[in-house]
Amino acid sequence: MNFSFSHVIIESMAHVLPPVVISSDDVEGQLSSLYERLHLPFGRLELMTGIRERRVWDGAIFPSQASTEAAKNVLKKTILGKKDVDLLIHASVCRDRLEPATAAYVHRDLQLSEHTLFLDLSNACLGFLNGMVMVASMIEAGQIRSALIVSGENGKPLLDHTIDFLRKNSTITRREIKSYFANLTIGSGAVAAIICHESLVENGENKLKLKAVSALSNSNGCTLCQGDTTADNALAMQTDSEALLKLGVQLAQHNWQQFLAHTQLKNGDINHSICHQVGQRHRALLYQALGLDLEKDFSTFPFLGNTGSVALPLTLSLAVEKNILREKTALLGIGSGISSLMMLVENI
């Protein structure tokens, strides 16, 4: 499936980085008895993933609280007022609870207008990008003029539960530990974006135009990464990382060819690229499969880890903040399920 947009602007972006840093050495230190029993080399977590640290919130926090802080930051940047926001989307994996929508709490805490619609949109690590496509389509169709998309991920409960489980499980084998390894790379963060019709934009400084999207799905991979709550209400997730990586890269490779045909671009036309922030092996294999120049990549996983739906848009937000993007940037989204979503954004 392909989409083209002519009037959609990413007007402002903002993020929040959690204050507490947990290094990969810290994680392995908590698992020292397990590492020694299974004869696992210390340092393997960073060596295999390139993730030296991840960040977590200081104390208990709801996803809506993290998202609200990012939203407050973006509302300080935008030329638009709260009254101009037609739609609010909360797009994270983490939610406050099943009902009501987590977006309801963000709407309340921001004191948005009663005319601002709100909803949750979740699709693993692609939720935020899916929200961008939905908003862009509504703007292009003239249904809304602007929207606020937010996401707040709290990965610490999953990290804590995984470490606790592995420490208490005295029979787990080297083979069995593999399905929990991805949990040890998880971090936290929050991001927000104001997306609007180009007629509302006064100047193009630090603004991007959303031009095109290509999407493909392969639900045969829906069992390769599954997360849920346990009986004691803890978070748990198991991932077949090797199979997920292989199938995800294959799907992305097919989608990239569709993306190039849709945009009538060649690899050399891309000035920058940002992929979902999983780790160095995923990035290397993805860029090799797509034939993209790794020198054009901008990444945050070494110091943020994998922050779920926040990962790619927060990395984009940091790139915009550092003012490093020029001309054409490709956003390379992959989410468990499996879905692939490629976006073209351009400086204006």
C-alpha cells in the first residue's frame, strides 16, 4: 500500500529522556550468578547489540504522564495553540489501563478543547508512525487541519521482571535464555509531534514535509514477539530474535523496493535515514539488504536502547533538534506482527 501527501507538515517535535541511566554492565551485574552458571561472557550484551545503556523513569510513572511531558514540550515550540489541535493520538505500546483510552488522560492533563478528538492507536513499535499516516490522510482529505501525536513508553517493569525471573530460574538453559534477551535491551522515553496542514506554517525552519509512505505486512510472524501481563500483573515478553530479524529484514527489503518505485527515487537520492532502534546487528543487516549507506544513518540505540514506539520518532526529534537533516530523509519502520512502514520526509 502506498500513500502520497502534498500539504502535510511535521511542524514541531519534542521528546523527554528519562533521568535514570542503567548500563548494560549494570544489567549483567544483576545477572552475575546466571552468567557464571551458564558460562556466559560478561560484556556480551553490549558487544552483541551495541547498546551500552538505556534510560528509565525515576519511580513509578504512567505512560500518559510521560506522554504529557513530551506534549508540553512540543506545545512550547509550536506556533499553534491548544485550541488548534483537532485530534490527539496516543500511540505507545504501554497504556495506563485497558479503559479508558490513555489519550483521555493526556487530553485532560493538557486541558485540551472539548472539540479535540482523542484516541489510542497501537501497533507495537510502529504505532507512532501509523498515527502519522492516519493524521496525514485526514489532513490531506480536509477532515482536520492539525493533530498532536504522543507516545510514552515505560520499559522498566519489563526489564525488572525479566531480571527477576532469570535470577530466580535456576534451571534455565543457554538456549532458553535467548527468548528473554531482547527484554534486556528495552529502555524508556517519550515523544510528541504536531502535524498540520502547510497553510498553518509560517516558516520552514526545523520543519519537515511528509511526502510519501509505503507499507507492507506479513502476519505470519505475529508469534515471534509476544508481550503480555502475567498472573501477578507483571509485564512479560518472549522474542525469537533470530526469526524476527530474518523475517523483518525480508519484509523491509520488499517494502523498500515498493517505496523506491512509488517515490521514483534511487538509493543515492536519500540524504539521511533513520531506522527502528533495535541494535547494531539489526541496523547492519537492514542497511545491507536495502543497499543503503550506513554513513547516512542517525541512531540513538547505543544510549537509549530499544524504546518501542518511541524509538524512531524520538530519534527523528533528536535529529531535528541537532539540525543535521538535509533534503530527503527516509524513515525505516519495522514492528512486530510483522509490519514495515517506510516514510519520505523532506526539509522545507
